[in-house]
Amino acid sequence: MTALTKSQPDGTADPSSEHAPGAPLHSPVIDWFDEHARDLPWRRPEAGAWGVMVSEFMLQQTPVNRVLPVYEQWLARWPRPADLAAEAPGEAVRAWGRLGYPRRALRLHGAAAAITERHGGDVPADHAQLLALPGIGEYTAAAVASFAYGQRHAVLDTNVRRVFARAVTGVQYPPNATTAAERRLARALLPEDESTAARWAAASMELGALVCTAKNESCHRCPIAAQCAWRLADKPAHEGPPRRGQAYAGTDRQVRGRLLAVLREAHSPVPQAALDRVWQEPVQRARALDGLVADGLVEPLPGGLYRLPLT
């Protein structure tokens, strides 16, 4: 724990400190963000809450450079939730392309339908209403409320968690899963002013994405390097390395991707034989296809035909 804060028995910041524990961090990080933030389409005022929500779904486990072209095509085709809700779920899967984890497309379609039915087609500003939408979890609800509506919420993605772990807690990497202690720390570090808190959320996330990266961190470019508990402790190594990405080649994920690619390119039902050609090993291919059906990404039809879902 850095000397910036008083600590509680569990090692998290004590929000009852005389000064807000994050105060020495806020201005340097926000000023850095004002100068160095990337110009991304979902950060522009014209993106609106729907653009922010679409970006948050797409950016889960997917880098910005892969998201950008799909995001722009998506918003051009479906500029409002009602536009997406009016189409079949399979069209969302088709437009998702090769972003990966295509269940996100179905969840985004489900959220668009709920927004259309419950909120007149406008993404709600209320955090509880956002959290009640299908496919919306704690992080996404906080991110949309903060980035689209300027509200005061702790927005904890992997980048933010890494910045807080290093700068405040003094460890190299956060735990694999978000902990209650991390949530308490994030809330304690929030600026009191709502608009400043929203700016802090975006700035700390960008700092983790561009400077305080998982590997090859650029401490010489960090606006809070002089205050960073991990750096001041000579960067002690974490007990365990950061979790590595899963292999892709030869996995069921690869087979699923190839099967979906055939179905995305087809605008009529596809026979089993066409799917059989994409992967030689029959047991793995059948398992992958069954998984796609179970996930609602593929709809089986009589006669051994398959298509993207219509309902």
C-alpha cells in the first residue's frame, strides 16, 4: 500500500481518510489522458449511449484494431437499438464476422430487443436498469453509465485493475478474477465529483491500455510513476505470471469458427455435407456443431440443413 492512503486490515484503502485516497492520482492521470487519449469513435459525442454499449460488447477479449471496422459497419447498419432488434438474431451473428466469441452478438441483440421493448428504444441511463438488461454484467453496466452518461461508478476492467494493483497495492498483477477488495479500493479511489469520476474511469483504463501494460510497461511515460507503489518497491515479481491466452489452433473454438464462417456466408440453409468439408475429424466437428446449436448460434432444420437463427 502506498503512503498516499491509510489502509484497513484487509489492505484496501480507507475511504474515511482525511483526503480522498486517490486525490494525488486524479489530476496527473486525467491530464495525461487529455493529452494522449486515442481518438476512438465510441468516445465521440455522436456515438451516444448505443455506440458506447456496442463498443463495450465488442471490446471484451478483443483488441481495438480488430473491433474498429466491425464497429463502424455495425453502427452504419444499426444506428439505434430498435434497428438491430428488428432483424433476426442470425444477422447479428453474421455481422459479427471474425471478432470471436460470437455469443456476444446474440447477447447484444437480446439487449437491443429489451431496450426497444422496455425503454422506448433508448439505452437507459439508470445503472440498475442497465444491469437488468440481458447480457449486461457489472462491468458493462458501470462502463455505459460512466462513459455514456458521465456518472460516478467504479469501472473495473483488466487494464484498470492492473493500474490499481501496481500504483496502489504494490503488486505486479491483479488476481485472475475481480475480488471484493478490488471493488472496495476502486470505489475508495473514485473522485467525489461525478464528471471527474467518469473522466477518471476512462483515463485510468487508457493508462493501463497504453502505458501500464501487462508486459513491457512504459514507466518512463507514466504520469504517476513517482507515486507507484510497485515501482517504488523495485517491481517485485508476482507470485504467479499473468494468465496466458488459450491456444486456438486445433481447438473446438477453431472448428466452431470455421463452421460459422460457412453459415455467415450463406443466405440460405446449408446442408450437412458443406459443413463436413470444413473439418476432417468427425467427432470434434460434430461436438463443435452441437455446441453451436446448444448456444443458439445455429438452428438445425429438417433434412440435415442448418442456418443462422431467425428467432
